[in-house]
Amino acid sequence: MERRLFGTDGVRGTANIEPVTAETAMKLGRAAAYLFKKHRAGHHRFVIGKDTRLSGYMIESALTAGICSMGVDVLLVGPMPTPAIAFLTKSLRADAGVVISASHNPFEDNGIKFFSHEGLKLPDDVEREIEELIFSGAIDQERPTARDIGKAFRIDDADGRYIEFTKNTLPKGMQFDGLKVVVDTANGAAYKVTPMVLRELGAEVITLADRPNGTNINQYCGALYPEALQKAVVSHHANLGIAHDGDADRVIFCDELGKIVHGDQILALCALDLERLGRLTGHTVVATVMSNLGLEIALRQSGISLVRTAVGDRYVLERMMKDGFVFGGEQSGHIIFLDYNTTGDGLITALQVLAIMEKTGKRLSELASCMTVLPQVLVNVRVADRQNLETIPGFTAALSSLERRLGPQGRILVRYSGTEPLVRVMVEGEDFTVISGVAEELADTLRSAVGPGPKAVGE
């Protein structure tokens, strides 16, 4: 069934234009409240959190009205990281959690995503059921009245609950005295909690982009724009830098030299630490098809397997839960420590990296050197329609030939974009010149078969 509202990570788009309008938010609140109320007995409540976008007030009010109109209470926690909502949903014994955020998108966008009472993102079939309730009109006449209408409450200690939860992921008594950390919160959801946690643990904290005004979230700051972070680390002689995206479910780092340490390197160094501690179940890490081949090589050398999934942290989590693995993530910095939280958590990841530095006495640059990042080339090819790649004339033969040319120290990934009319050709290997030639040769095969249009460069 074609999805009419939900995309790969909830409902997302330009705020006040469908589907991210007050009207649709109210309908989503009504449908979700009806559905979750039906499946659980007892008193019913939803947790709602948001990032710092101006449109968050509008969507929060509409969702609250819709949920309360179905006889479900709402617990409002204000601006909080997405992983905090996953935690609070479980901690407050709520039926569901709702996050109002468009993550790394600019401020004019916004989105709505739901967590189950277990703090898990909803599976596709539940999202389809919510859509069906909205578009079928099946619940239009469901109207609790009098005392059965829900109420809304502010939870004043939500940030304190999350702060204590994250600190408890560290070894007992661990402090970060003597560490100097630069933190860029992207003027987003973690603008209070991340600096507060690090200061409570004894670190000296220099903050960047921590004054949200409703329109400056992700504005040339945060995980997508780390240049200011890199400069600040060097100028302040800091031990490392930490940058979140707008909803703080991910994090990237820069080392003491101002060099970016991306998600695959964090996966590698954290996996090696978990393996040493005997906590890496199945001696396995779960990552996506986009993770660098260097990660796979580094893990293999330490007897650790890498399992790959489709792009998206929800698919990483699904595989982890299916096979009982506890650690995984994405190159973009969505890192999941399933022993601690049920979604990518930028603050918890930052604390785990700092803990490894503290335990080993090593600088971040030393720890990150456990993995060699192999050169990677990405070429995008515009397409007229999404043909099955295997049926494109000459594609399969060209792919097989080029894979043999690269050998075991190279990798080719070809996939359609989830959001644009593009085929993405990604090639990795030891020699940049070689992989660039391979990528262009394969892209040319695709252009001649499935054009039209000029090549789109980059992501």
C-alpha cells in the first residue's frame, strides 16, 4: 500500500504545508491515540517533546488537542532530544511518545514521529494503520465527552530525569575532570542537556550554537557544519569537539587536532572497547550498506563481524533486536547502544567516547586510528524512472567486471535514492584514482540506459 503521510522517519515536510499542518497533526494525534488506547488497558497518556523550531508550538498544540479529544492525557516536556523522548516514554509508563522535529533539516521544515510504549519507532504496518484511520474516516465519530476528555500536563523535571539516566550509563564514579570539550548543539534540542551533563561530570565546556531562537536550528552549525567546531577545538586547545544535529539523536566528533572523526570511526573504537569488556554480543556490529569498508576491515582484524542493513537507523535497530545484537549505527553518527537506549542517542555516544578516553588515557586521534578510512567516491545519476537495476542493459556485466577489478579491498554499492530521482553509485577502495574511474565507468553505463539529464554531483 502506498504511504500517504509517513516517510522513512515519520511525517516530514515544510511546516504549515501538508502534511505538516495543524489539521493533519490533529488527525495524527487522534488516530494514534485511538490505536494505542485500543491496544493497552488502564490510564492512557502520551509524551510529547520537540526541538527548537518556531513551528513546534503550532504542531504541539494541534497534536495535544487531537490526543486529548480521544480521551488520552498528554505529558509535555518541551524541547528535548529525540532519544530523551524514547527514554521518557518508557520511564513515565506512557502508551506512546511523540517527537516534533525535522532533525538536521532547516528550520522551515518540521516533522512528527512516534515511539511505542517500549521506546521503539513504529513499524511500517502500524504507521499504515494510522494512515488508514485518518483517510477512511473510521474514527470521525469517536468523541469522548465530559470527564472522558484527556488533559495536558507539563513535566517540569523531564530534563533532570534524562540527565541522570545518561550519566548512569557511565562506570560508577567516573568523572571528566581536566577534560576540555567544545560542544556545538546546533541551536537544537540538546542546547541545555549536553553542556549541563558534561559540566556536572567535571569537564570544562565551551559551547557553540546553544542559543536557539526558533529559526537558527542547524543554521551553519551542528553536525552538518562542523567547521566552527574544528576551529574552536584548536583555538581553545581542547581535548575534543562534539556536534549534534537538531534533535541530538546523532553526534560527530573532532579530535584534539581539529580533524573530524565520523560515525564509522566511532563505531570501530566503541566496538573494540565493548569487545574487550566482553559486552559485544555475538562479536558483531550492525551498520548500513553505506559504512566504510575500512570499518569492516578493522573489525575483522579483531574477530568482530559486521552485519549490514539498508540505510536508516530504524533498519539497524530492527536487525539488532532480531538477532540479539547490542551495538550498531550509521556513518552519519546515529549510534545505538541497545543496553542503554532504544534509538540513536548523541549524548550517550559522547559519554561513551569520553569514558574510553578516560579509561585508556588516550587522545581521540589515537583511538580513531584503530580504523583506516578508505577513499570513497559517490556519483549520482539522474533517472527517468526506477527500473530494476538487474534488468538495465549491460549493468550486471559491467558491475561484475568492475568488482573483479577492485578485488577484496574494494566495494561497489548501487542504490536508488529514497527521496530523489537518482541512482547513487558509491565505490570504495585503496586508490582514489582507481575508484574514481570505476565509479564514472559504471555511472556512464547507467546514464546511457536510464538517463535523462545531467549528472548530479554529490549528495
